[in-house]
Amino acid sequence: MRSLFFKIFIIFWIAQSLIFVISTALILNRRLPLPAFLSPIFDDLRTDSVNAVDLFEYRGCPGLVDYAHTRKYTIVLKDEGGRDLCATGDVPHVNLQPASADQLTGVEVGNYCLWSRAAVSASGKKYFYVIAVPRRHEHHTWYSDLLHFAFPQLPVAIAVGGLTTFVLVLVFTRPVVRLRKAARELAHGNLATRVKEAPPSRPGIFRGDEFHALVHDFNHMAERLESLMNAQRLLLRDVSHELRSPLARLSVALELSREDADSTMTTHLDRIQRETERLNQLIGQLLTLSSMEAVEGGERFEPVSLKSLLEEMLPDAKYEAQQRDAAVKLDAECDCVIDGRRELIYRAIENVVRNAIRYTAAGSAVQVRLQHSSEGSPETAMVEVSDRGPGIPEWERESIFRPFYRVDQARSAHTGGFGVGLAIAERAIKLHKGQLRVLARDGGGTTIQMLFPTRTGAEAITKTPVAG
């Protein structure tokens, strides 16, 4: 397997090499030129020297002075022995005698740069042509020095480095983004989620690295999870179906036993019947949960009025609450029509209400409230169920929707229940693209909020009088 760190090293090495080569080329090309005053002098010095000596022989020193006025430097003309013949200005006296006519001799003296070359006039007489160019004194500041040494190599380095960084960001983030998206889908219950892997036969620099291995391991993990979850669901369904037959036979045997038993056996037979009914109820809930796992969202949805559904549920909830010396109150602020399957929504809300009745304190009331919420998009209808029970610790609020899970305070015989009702409610609400929230109620107790996306249109939210 090719190491990802080795590939990163190669990319950075190539990028730094490009920066070095380009910057060096620009520096050599633009930052080390010959002095600016040399270009016009070196190009025309041969012609100037010949013109100057010819003009001197024709007009003398005044002619040379007039010629110097057309140039940006001072001219000194010497004879073959090095003696001054004519000078157009005050310059330091230096003996500069080139060895040949093609040789150029230069020296810096004081504030001048002196250059000398041999020149032969039209008459064949030899002279030494000397020019004096004033030295330039430039005023340097930190800003000018920065511009001098940083431009244009610094912008080029920034551009190349930015492009390299962009490529590296793409290399690192694209597989990570795909993995994050797949992980979110997996966390939301879509166990069929997989990350697309590169074909083994496709060549590429990033094939076979740690990211590729991570994608492969993630897909293997997802396959394993899906296999285990499917096996668990199949086991629950098969075991529940298989238990139904012996339970039916047990119920028949129980009724036959009642006919032959005397009065002393009645208590024991009643106990057997209660436990049989509890076991049958548990099997029914397991079958319901197993069947809901296979239901696809949006299947056979129809308009459902949450207000009418709650009003239909209210009499049964009040009757059950009376057994525990409690009450159930309904506060419906809107009609709140949603799209869904009525029987699933009814069972989800009923399980939450019955759970609240089971744990609320004696003499208290379970408050059921229906209202419109504009928190998200699309707008939602919120069913809120609040009790006065012992409450649920914050670290266990996400776990109460797992099958057979009950908080420690609830593991007593008088509360009953199997820990399956809330799991059914959570699954049903997710099928309707809804959300479940568990909050602590002010003054003690628990509040469970169920949010459903409302229908689009005026019929979705209709204000109604408060019902109790």
C-alpha cells in the first residue's frame, strides 16, 4: 500500500521546486540587470568617441563642448600621451588608457563613474575619449526595498502555494465528506448506505492509500451492521410467531383447568392467566415493531387530523388514568393536518400517553397539548405530552427509545410495561419524517415532544377552540 504521507511529501516537494525555479528565474531576469546608465553609453560609445574627436579636430574645444551638451555626461579628451586636451566640466583626474581601441576601461572616483576608450579620428590621429557619469544616490525605504525584493516572486509563490493548497484540500476533504455523509445516513437508520469505492483496476495516485482503506473498512462495517440488524429483526419476528402457537394452547389448557379445578386453585389460575396475557401482549408489540421496521416511508399516506385523533384517543386514556388516580387533559390549539398512516400515528401517540400515565404521580394530571410550530421548514405540528413522574436523567433520554430499555427508577413491578412502546412510537414518527424530543418538565416530570411536518395549504393549520 502506498503511504499517503509519501504522496503528500512528493506533492509538497514538487510545489516547492516549482516555486524555487520560477522565483529564481524572475530574480535573475529582473533583479540583476546592468546599471541603467550603462545601456545608452555602451551601445553608442564607439560612435560618440569618433564623432567627438572629429568635431574637436574641426572646431576645437568649443565644438566638443557643444557636442557634450547633447549628452548626459561630461567629456574629457586626451592625447595619445594621456595629457588633457579639452574638458567640458570638472571631473577627477585619473589616468585611464585602454590598451586597444576595442577595450573599455572604467573606474569609480568620488561621485563619478569614469569610462575611457581609445578613438582614432578621420585623419588617423589617436585620442583617449573619457566620459564622467554622476553616480545615482537612491533613497531606500523599507517599503521600496520590500517591493524591490518581493515583486513579482512573492505573488507567484503565493499563487503556486494557493493552487497546491487547493489541490491538497480537495484530496483530503472529498473522501472525508463522502464518509461523513454516509455516516450520517447510517446513524439515521439507513443501513444500506455505502461509500463508492474506486475499482481496483483503475490507475491513480490516490488509489490504495489510507483513505481508500478507510472507505473499504467503513463499507465492511456497514455490511456487518446491516447483517446483524436484519438477523435481530428476523429473530424477533420468528420467535414471536413461534410463541403464539404454544400460548394459544396454553390458554385452552387454562380454560379446561378452570372447569376441573376447585376453589383453592382459582388464585393460581388467575395468576397464570395474567402472565399469559402479558406475554401475549409483549409478543404483539414485538410483531408490531418488526413489521414497522419493514415499512417504507410515504407508503399509503393520507391526510390525518391530529386534533380528531387525540379526541378519539382521549376517552381510553382517561379511563386508564383513573386506575392510577390520575387525569388526562387535552389542549388543542389547531386542527393540524398531516400526511401519514392514521393507525401508525395513533399507536405512536397512544404509547407515549400510556407511558406518561404509567409513571405520573398519583393525583396528578398528564397534559397533552397540540400546537403549531414554525421552528423548521416545512412548518410542523407538535404534540406535547407532559407528566409528573420521577423524570428521566439527561444521559438516558436518547436510550429510552431502544427496545426493552427502561431507566433504573422504572424497574419496579407496579409500573408494568416491557420497554417496547416507546420504540414503536419512535419508529412510527421517523416513518413520518418527524422528530422526538425528551425534555425535563418544570416542577418535576418529563415532557416528550412529537413533531410532524404539516401539509402545505390552508387546510393544514386551522385554529380551533381549546378542548379539555
